[in-house]
Amino acid sequence: MEQSTMKRLFSAGAVLAVTLSWTPAMTRSQESTVYGTVVATRLFIVGAANPRTGIFYQHPGDDTTWSHTGPNNIRAFSLAVHAGSNGKVQYIASGNGLHKTIDGGVTWRITTDWRVTEVLWVSPDPTDLNTVTIATAYGIYRSTDGCASWTEMNRGLATVFTPCVIVDRRNSRTLYCATEDGAYRSDDGAATWTRMGLSVGGIRVLAQHPKDPSILIAGTEDHGMYITRNGGQWWTKSESGVDHTTFYTFAFNPRNPDIIYAGGYVTGVYKSTDGGGSWKRVNNGLTCRTIHSLAVDPGDDNRVYAAGHWGGMFRSDDAGESWRNVGLGDSQVWTVTIESN
């Protein structure tokens, strides 16, 4: 991969992906299952077998113990579970394409060919098991036939490097994506894109409010964070209490969405309790300050995970007031999502 592309991929957020595994969860039904996608590790030794990268999982009760599943030695950027599949249909966005399982991770296959690589984000349509949208270093691609074929969906985008694409919670025909040029919206299933009213570039991540889909928050490279409360027409910079300018990740508390966590380049973790109106840093015990992903456990909203660049995974059991490392410390980890069983 070219150095310039790698730099943009790092800027987009080297983090850990966390989500539900159906097979392990069947025996631990009372706990969430945490999946972590590892891009690289410092455990590499010349002449020795390559250390594993890819997907790791644990249950909160496992504390610092992680198990590996899925393909070995891939640069896994994110993982998603298709709603309505009972955890059986999962996707890994990776450097060599999109991997898919239909049996809860027992077997995997690559669904894309050499024309679709550097897949950074995957967003299944929650209402249709056959429809999946991916964001790549070369733009947006979409499948409507269960990943049998893919169509480039870049019409209207001024630049194609897209680190993030999300499906609207209210209407799956509406999608949002982040690009170098700014944030875009589609109201026709990604067929065409229109630039939203955010007058900055270098958008790294978009997150949608879990209860009010008209509220979105954007993290940028060097321009701070912005919030819209009308579906992207108007944006306000959120900067009260903020001393940093680059943000890669946001996590809403699903039960009380006025509580939001934010992280980025050497930021540590910021927390807002007023819907992004003001922020404070909550870094007690957090030894890694570049945070590339955050997630709140839906089963216990006091439990928050933070993934850092070469810092592994951190966990808070008191809503961010204190943190401790829970493993994967020698790994570069990419995106965080949690689903309760």
C-alpha cells in the first residue's frame, strides 16, 4: 500500500472492532460478547511464526482473556453483525476485501475481488439481509444480492477516500458517509450523494444518535467535532471544554444518549453529559491517550471500552471515571462496537 494511503488510513482511526459472536454467546447468554479486530501487533519476531491478527473475542467476565476466531493474519478494520440474523451473518472489513460468515463465524469467505480492497467500514441494512454497504479507500460499494456482486456508488462524491458509512436508523434508504472533502448524505440507497452543510474537510467518523436520527456528530482531522440536529443541514462546532482538534470515535450511552464519549489523536477520553454541549476529560488509569474507538455496553451502560493505538483495550466499569487495561496491549486495534446477547 502507498505511504500516502497508509497515512490516511491511520488518520481515519487505528482502533479495535468489538461486536457480538453468536457461537461463543450461546453458552454465555447473560453477557455481552466483545469482538476485537487487530490490524497489527508488536509481537512479530524475525524467523518466528507470524503472530495472529484479525478477530479476537471475549466476554466481560473473561476480563483480560481473548480468543481468536476467523481468518488469520488479516488487517481487519471493522466487524459488523447483520440485524435479524441471530448473530449468524457477520462481516469483516479488511485490507484484502470484505469477509462474510453465515454460520456465526465457523466458516468465512471473501465476497469481493481484486477491484475492491482496503475496506474500512461495513454497514449492513438492518431491514434487508441481502443489502450491505462498504466504505473503502476508493469509495462506496454496495451489494443488494447478499454480497454476490458489488456496485460502485460514488456519484456525487468529490473525493472517494471514505473511512465511514452509516445507515440511517429511521430509513435505510438514507445513508451518510465521511470523506476527505466533507460529510455526504444519500436519500436513494447510495445511488447519489449530496454534500451536507458541514464546511470543513477531513471527516473521519460519523455517529448517529440512538433515539433521534436527526442528530449526528462528526469527528474531523484537525478541525474538531461538529453536531447537527436536523439531519445534516446545519452543524455546530462542539468545543466547550475541548483542547484537541482530531477525533476518530464517538459512543452514545444507549439508555441516556445525552451521555457521549469521544476520542481521537492524543485526546484520551472526553465525556459529555449534556448531549455534546460541553465536555470533560476522564483519563484516570488510561495509559494510552490516542483513542481510536469507544463503545458503551448495551447490557451495562456503566461499562465502556476504549481502544488505543498500540495500547490495547481499556475498560471502565464506572462510566469512564476510571480505566484499566484488559488485554491486547501489543496490538494495533481498529473499531469498537458491542452487542448484548
